[in-house]
Amino acid sequence: MSARLQRRSPTAPPFPRHLHIPVRRLYSIPSTLAVLSSIGLISALLADGFWDGVSWVALSIPAVVIIWFVLRPADGHVSSKLK
């Protein structure tokens, strides 16, 4: 029997009907990474010298965050769903 069709145990907590995550909490990090990427790209295109350093920093932060999330050990919840 597939996992979807199995009945839940009577002692298991009920599924939440509606999960409410505030918009600010949900989109704060992706928005910050998007702003950093935009600043990095614009400063790389429009100026030289100091702004080249700003572009390197602003573009490397999103790259480091992506690499960190790709290489970190998976949580038990994620790995059990992928197997």
C-alpha cells in the first residue's frame, strides 16, 4: 500500500489544515539576495575601481549562500522524502 493511502495512527497529531507563514519571513532572504545581485551587476557594469570590489562582494554573497545550502548535510526530513 502506498504511503498516501495508509491510515494514520489515532494517536498521531492531525495534519495542519493551513500553515500561515508571514510574507516578510518567507521572502526576506530571497529578496535580500536579489537586491545584492542587482547591486553587484549594476556596479560591475557602470563603474570601475572601488565599485569593482563592491560588485565582487555583492555577487559573491548569493553564490556562497547557494553553495552552503547545496553542500550542507540534509535534514532528516528532506533525506527521508528523497529516498
